Amino acid sequence: MTHYSEYSWAGFLSVSWVFLVGIVYAEVYRRRESLIPTVTLHVVNNTIAVFVRGGYLAGFAGLAGFSVAFWIIAVVWFRMVSRSQTTITA
């Protein structure tokens, strides 16, 4: 809440967005029981924010999209690899 201290509709929408994203992060944590996916999503969100909000970085918006795609591919690959490893019980 301290990120958005202005009293306006824009501030209200920003706080609402942060609240909604927080609910999504909480649900991801509840389902995965790990902070790694939540922190990964936060890093992706911050990466996008830096590229979109920073006017001097606007030319690199495509790189932000590539970064998001890379994170998604890495998560999917990690899930596939971790599921393919089975334990043998005797």
C-alpha cells in the first residue's frame, strides 16, 4: 500500500491491481507450497514494470516479452523434468 499514496482514481486502481496480484500470489503459494513460483512471478512482474514504465527503456519492451517467455519456458521445463523423475520404492 505504501507504493501508492496518492488519493485519486489512478491511485485506487493501482492499489486494486496490487491487491489482485497479491491474491494471485497467495493462491500460487497455497497450491505449490513453495515461495519459488511466487518469487519468480514477482521478478517477472518487476521486469515488465521496469521496461514499460522506464521511458528510456521503452525500446527494449520486446526484450521484456522475451524475458517473460523465458521465465514461462523455464517453469514449464522444470515441472516436466521434476515430474519425469520417479522414486523407486523397494
